[in-house]
Amino acid sequence: MELSSGRFCCVLLSLLAGLASGLEITSTAPTSIEKASGQSVKLDCQFTLAAEDSGPLDIEWSLLSSDNQKEDKVVILYSGDRSYEDYYDPMKGRVHFNSADPKNGDASINLTGLKSSDSGTYQCKVKKAPGIRSRKMLLIVMVKPSKPRCYAEGPTQEGKDIVLRCLSNEGTKPLQYSWEKTSDSKLLPSSAVMDPVGGTINVRNASASTSGTYRCTANNRVGSEECILYLNVTPPPNTAGIIAGAIITVLLILLIIAIILFCCCRARNKKKYEKEICNEIREDVPPPKSRVSMARSFTVGSQRSSLGSMSPSNLHEYALKPQYDKIPSSEEFERPPSHAPLPPPTAARMGGPNLSRMGGIPVMIPAQNKDGSIV
């Protein structure tokens, strides 16, 4: 029994020694690495083999998924004495084995042109049957701050509160902001209150001495960027002058409008007046008479003058004379003077004694125009 138990212990110790001398990963590099975007990093994975590790060598690097429901992504692979470096499209051309022949015990890889999406937990797994070993490393790709934008909020006038802001749109948090004055005394105003996380500086009751050049710096663990702000604090505006100027401007505008309206109305009335005068002139001018009507007017006028000078006793004799009632035709009116009949004697050509003898009464006949109107 003692011999058998001793033999069992020896076998167990040999097995433990055999296991201890099998495949091992010997890297001692940190398991957490921080790098800035655009830089390169080496993920270390050194290993040793034992005599009993006689199977084919397989090396696999994978990016572990933070969600257990998703599969891990194989980044680079070594199998059958061959490297497969373009296995993962997002890292194609940016990941390589550190050694040209990884089977010599160096399974480390190099990542170049780091991006923020490269952040994650990487696992190096080395397999050579019957041995299997793995090592995990956390890679954090940090983005340095982008160039911040500096600007002032609020009216930059004396006696007012002014807020200076500094903002970087990109950068791995936490970001820290700092302000400094680079002109004059190079000291921030005594009333300034700075917020290093929000990137603001509040200057209360600003004065003319607040004017100057300010510099804001945004930084994190991988880099920093800065911007420059030129601040000019001006005296407060003359409110009374502004109001007076505004009132004068409004009055001038109203005056101009009134002048324009007056001119338009005057031009319109003038045009209307001229049109009315033109119509009145046309109404006063009688239409042109024909020669027949003129002849009739002449004859009727002569007869009326004769009748007016005749007495009732000789009206009968005057009525019996047909030539006095005859209205000349257009042909007779157009006949030359040599052939035209002599006009009958009128009361105007008779003297006073003749009229008295005939029983007539002298009458004053007003002068007439050619168109028959009384002058």
C-alpha cells in the first residue's frame, strides 16, 4: 500500500509539472492602454511552447463585443503557417503582426491610424494542442479637443455683465477649459468668475479695463487646443440722443410722405380743372351752320325787322308780297352777286317821314353777328 500510494503521488506530480511546462503567455505589459486618435499602438502577446504542444499553431485576435448577444469580431488571424491580416474590414490595412513569423513566440500586433471606433477590449488567443491560452487588453482611443470657438455673450458695454464662452465640439471627455488674459496687466478682471467645465467666464459690471485679448485653452489627457478672443468694452450709448434721432427721422418721413401726397393731389386737381375748362369751351362754341340755314336766318331776320317797323294797317299789303316770304334756295344763295335779286326795302332804309306817313313807328334794331346772335 505504501509503495502504491507513493507511486500515485509521483505520477500526479509529474502530470502537474507537465502542465506547468506547457503553453504559456508571458507578456507583462499593462492590460489597459490609452492612446490618442491618429497614433499607433502595440498590443503585446508573448508566449512559450512546451514539448508536448505538438498540434498546429493558431493565433487569433478578436475585438470582444460589449453586448453578450452579439458575436465577437475577429481582427487578425494566423493559421497553417499563414497570416490573415485583412480579415476585418474596418481595420483593413491598419493591423499587422509585430513579428514576420509569429510561431517564434511573438503574437503581438500593431494598430496604426487609431480611431475612436477602435476602442474596446481585445483578446489574444494562442492555441497549440493540447495547450490553449488567452490574454485580454483594454484599448481606449481618446480624441484630443478640436479647436474651440471663443465668443462673447451679451452687450459689451460698460456697466453690463459679459459672458465669455469657449466651446470645443470634439474631444474625449472630460474636457477642461482655462482662461487667461494676454494683454495689458495679463490679469483677469477681479469680478470674473470662471467655470473650467463649462468653459465660461462671467465678468460682472464690466469696465473699460476689461477690454483686451483673452485666450482659452481646452485640454484632456491626450492633447489641447486654444482660441483667441479680442474684447472691446464700449461706453453705454446716449439713449436720449437715440430717441430724439428716431423721432426726427419719423417726422421727416411723415413730412416727405405729406409733400408727396400734396403734389399728387395738386397734379390731379390741375388735370381735372384743365379737362373741365376744355369741356366748357366746347359747349360755348356752336356747331357750324350750313349755307342754307345762314340764308334762312338772314331772310327771317330781315322780315322780322320789317315787320317790327310796319303798322297794322299795312301788314296786309306786306303779307301779299310773295317775294318777302320766299326763302332763297341753296342755288340762289350761291348765285353770283350780279344775278342775285335785290333785297326788299326794309324799315331800316326808310326815313322817318316815310315811316310816319305809312303809320309806322321807328324802332332801334340791335346789331347782329353773322351767326345771328345779338351783339
